[in-house]
Amino acid sequence: MHELVLYAGTVFMGFLAIMNPVANTPIFLGMTSEDDPPTRRMIAFRGVALAFLIIAIFSAAGKFIFDLFGISLPAFRIAGGILVFQIGLHMLHGEHSRLQQPGDAGSAQDRRSAQLGVAVSPLAVPILAGPGTIATAMNFVAVRSFTHLAITIGVFAVMCVISYVFFVSGERLVKYIGENALGVVTRMMGLILSVLGVQMVIEGIHGAMQLYR
């Protein structure tokens, strides 16, 4: 039981760092600045729901995906660790990684299409369920039991709810804590992500040495 509690705490901190609802809230507000509150809530709900679906599928089908493409767990952990470390390093320097944040493409689209599409991209992918989040989730559930899978998906569901609450109350949050505090939180989360990425690489290298010995 104690091991599962520690595992749940580790998963929560990993998802909290890489999803970073505090830092993502101003981004969400910027993308929905011309929308009314009901539309903003709809976009937030659709975004977190789709992100949850994506992570749940990748978490549950991780082993099948490995087998299908002939990917070994150590290789995935090394690649995923480098990816997570890169995102964390950008956050540590107060920057937004292109792996997590959208570009400006499609900004001239019809407003109605943008309202419906922003929940899918860029909100769900890549902001909430980007490559780093997928890599982190699959690393957590690799070669573990169904209980660990359920905990991982459950913790991500909690993070989706937290993100939704932050998004719909974002204007009050930004005014309350200020831009400087947002920068501090982003850097703290970046440090956690960087360490998590290094740990994934270490585990991957150790597993590769055992696999090819």
C-alpha cells in the first residue's frame, strides 16, 4: 500500500510539472480572449476531455505500441527522458518549448472553426497531451501492473480536472498571483521536469545494459 501511495505521488508530481496548469492558464486565456465565458468553458472541457482520452489510450496500449513498432522499453525511456528534459530545460529558462506550445499557423481561419478547433489543437495537443506528456505516461505504466495503470490514468484525470478549474477561473488567478509568480512556478516545474527526464534516461541506459549484456 505504501509503495502505491509513493507511486501515485510520483505520477502526480510528474504530470503536474509537465502539464503545469498555472503556467498554461495565461496561454489558454490568450487563445480564448475573444470568446464569452460559456464558449471558454466549452473549449476548456473539450480540451481536457480529449487530452484524457489520448493519455488513457497511450497508457493502456503502451505495450502493444512497443511490440507493433519493435520498440524496446530502454530505448523509449531514453528518448522520452531526453524529450522531457528538453521541455523542462526550456521552462527552467522561462521559455516555452515548441514541443508543448503551438505556433501561429492557422490564425487567419474562420472564427467559428477556430472556436471548435482550438479545443483539439493546440489545447489538447500539444499543450495538455503533448509528446512529453505521452512519453511520461507511457514510462510510468511500462512493465507495471493493472493497479499502476489505473492509478496513472486516475491521477491524470485529476490533473485534467485541476487544469479545467484553472482555465475557467484563469482571469482571477492571473490577477491574484501576478506575472512574476507565474514565472517562478514555471521555473520550479521546469526543474522537476529536468530531473524526471534525467531519471528516465538513467533507467533507460541501465535497462539497455541489462538487455544487451
